[in-house]
Amino acid sequence: MIIALYGRSSSGKTTIAKALAPHLGNCQIRHCGEIVKERARQLSVSLGDLPYEEHLKIDAETVGVANTHSGKIIIEGRYLHWVLSQIQAGVRLVELDCSEAVRIERWAVRSKGGISRSGLAGMDAAEQDFTVKMFGRSVPLQSGLKIDTTSNEINACVQQILNWLSIR
């Protein structure tokens, strides 16, 4: 079973993936964002300068992991509804979202700095441009579950996912 968590930056993907894994037998987690950051470090480029070819390689690797993995795996990343659209069967897609104010708070904690509303809006616009460039007219998978993490505690979000998985 592939549990794919996707959503905008600071929506809670990594946090929820880490909290969910022990409930699924400590299954493997693939953190796509961390893989992208590591690839940029290896190539000595900024995230914004990472060539699209490298993103495509990482996406292909993610699809390969999803296709060949036996058992349960959690994959988390911003664009999984696009990346995994070629698989469809066996993908349990969960969309995470939260308010702008909470995303700004989480960004400040994670980055030990801050981001302004206009900075967040700029980042979202850049992500939208990236989506168009990377995925063009392809059709994304539709999520089976959408969770607003704005006011939900981590454990409540995990429980929503577990309840949803048990009825499928």
C-alpha cells in the first residue's frame, strides 16, 4: 500500500508522515523534498537552480520506489498527485492544507527565520509556475482524503488517515 501525502510547503507532510509510520508497522518513508535538497547539495546549486532534468529523475525514482515496494510505504512531497498519476492503482492519496498564517508560523520554526505574507505568496506562485513547467497538461490524481491541518493536532490528523485507510 502506498500512502502519499501531498500539499503546499509547511502543510504538515513530513510531521504527519513521521507520526503515521509507527501506526503502520514503522513502514519506510520517502521524503521527496529532502531528496531534492540533497540532490541540489550534491550538484552545488540552489534549489531554484536545480535543473528540471534532476527533478524528473527524482520523480522517476519515486515512481520506481512506489512500483517496486512491497508492503506499506509513505511517500510525502508537494507534487505527488502529479508524480504518482501514472500509477493510480494502490495509491492512497491524502491532501494536506492549512491556513496562510499557520504556514508562516511553521516556516519560521522550521527555517529558524521567517517568511512574510508576500514571501509566501511569491513561493506559492513559483511553485505554481514549476507545476505548469513540470507537468503541463497531465491530469493529477484526485485525493481520497483532504485534511486541514490548521487547527488539527498531529494525532488527530493521523487518526483521520487511519480511519480512512480502514474503510478502504
